[in-house]
Amino acid sequence: MVHADKLQMGQLFMNIISNGIKYHRPEVSPIVSVQCEDSEFGYKITIQDNGIGFDPKYLDKIFKPFERLHGAAELKVTEWDWRFAGK
């Protein structure tokens, strides 16, 4: 079980969903699925998308702050992104 701050968890979910939309394959519409179910220890939350994925060799780089696998030129910034960024 994890005890967490509501605002930080909200930001986490917004970032995960935003990334699921942002990092999609150009020829495929993005789909993000969020499911929540009761479990023995609390809630189990599952988030899945049909995004571009990543090569496991970059696993150590992906979870470092301020690191990206794809440059800004490769991404199409959406209105969704700016709304979450508070701009």
C-alpha cells in the first residue's frame, strides 16, 4: 500500500495520460485506458496505451529526471499538454 499526496497523485496521472497521448505512432490514433479495481491491499490502478513504447536498453535513461528519448521536433505538442502545463 502506498500513502500519497492527492495533488501529486493527480499530477502523476495527468503526466502519464498526457505522455500516452503525446508519444503515439503517427499513423495510429492514441488510446489510453485507465482501470481501477479493489485489491487485497487497497486499489490496483492500471494504465495502458498503444503508444510507441521504448527499447528496454533505454530503461535506465527513461526514469532519470530531464532525460528524453525523443527530441521536441519529433513530438506534436497538443492543446492537452499546454492545459496540463498551466500555460
